[in-house]
Amino acid sequence: MKKITIAIDGYSSTGKSTLAKQLAKYLGYVYVDTGAMYRAVTLFSMQNGYISSEYFDKETLINSIPNIKLHFEFNPQLGYAEMHLNDVNVEKEIRTIEVSNFVSIVAEVSQVRAKLVEQQKEMGKNKAIVMDGRDIATVVFPDAELKIFMTASPETRAQRRFDELQAKGDDVAYEAVLKNVQERDYIDTHRDDSPLVMDDDAIEIDNSYLTREEQFNAVLELVNDIINKTN
Ligand code: DC
């Protein structure tokens, strides 16, 4: 069967990774969470003292880029690949609210973006990939056969992330999560380099009122249409 590239972009906490994982599993494709890569670079910056609530030492981070080694390792128990930073599994550490608070600032650095985009293009060179992020359709895979742009209201998304953090035992206020979602929306859509925008040929899915199954089935129909057409 013809292998395609699926690009999934959208605002934070719109369920991009849930949909991407479902699709990759069903199609036997590789799933790549590019947000995890930006989060890992953020964690690296925090660990080395380049970023805190008071300052951001952008120049030192840029000079340290060659020392940042990122790779994904498939975990068969989880059914998806986990993020490794310099050979250490950081899958849990990159999901904290602290990393979420700093990640958009790190993702604004063009030199960081250039390095990660290069790695992402390389991962997708044989197609059969589902990649999610903010610039996948516009920058990483402009020729992707299927481009999905996901949206949902900020309140719906904050509630989802709040529930996730609570389930992990992270004691955080809903208002703090909503504020983080709104701030990240603003930075993601207003940065100079590769801002989040819906690509001209992307298909928008607002999942505020869709179940996971409804969303998955709708997208699967699009995938099947494309595979059947290009066969
Ligand atoms: O998808 P996420 O919430 O884990 O992404 C974390 C941050 O990384 C998000 O605020 C924006 C940034 N990001 C990006 O700029 N480009 C991508 N392709 C993926 C994520």
C-alpha cells in the first residue's frame, strides 16, 4: 500500500498527539512528537541554568546546540517512542508545568528550530510517518499528502491539560494552566520564525465537541481517500 506523510499542526492541548498515536498505530507508521523535542531542549536549558523566570541566556544556549543529542526510543509497553536527551529518558521531566512555561521562548530561537527541523525532515524521508507540532505542514513537510490543523477553545484545552496533570499528581491550579495555554497560543502564533498558522491546503478539525473515536474515524476516512486516490 502507498505510504504517505501526515502532518498534524495546531494549538497546544488540542489532542494532536492522541490522534497522531492512534493513526500511527493503525497504519503501522512512525509517530514523531516534535513538541517533545522542543521540550527536551528547554529541559537542557533549565538543567544548565540558561533559563529561569528571571532571565534567558540565549547566546549560551545557541553555542551549546552541538552538545544536545536528541533521539526517540520506541517503548513497546507504551506503544510509542519516548524522548531521550543525551541518552537519558526524559519523557516524564519534559511534561511538567515548568517546562511548559519556558518552552515557547526556547522554540522562538531560530538556531534551535533549524537544528530540530533538519532532524525532523531526516526522520520523514521515507514517508510512512505521522508528525505533530506547529510548523509541520508549513516548514517541515510542505509536500505532505495530508495536513490536519487542530483547534478547540482555550477553556476546553486547559481543562484537558489540567486533568492530565492532576492524574499525574501535579498539584496545579486550573487558572495557571489556562494562563499557560493562552500565553503559549500568543507566542506560538506571533513569533517571527515559523509561527503557528494553518497552511492553505490543511483541513481544520475543531474537536471541542468530538470524541476521540469520532475524530479518529473522520481523519481515517481522509487518509483512506488519499491512499486510494494515489495508489
Ligand atoms: O506540542 P507541545 O505542547 O508539546 O509543544 C511544546 C511547545 O513547543 C509549544 O508551545 C510550541 C513549541 N513547538 C514548536 O514551536 N514547533 C513544533 N513543531 C512543536 C512544538
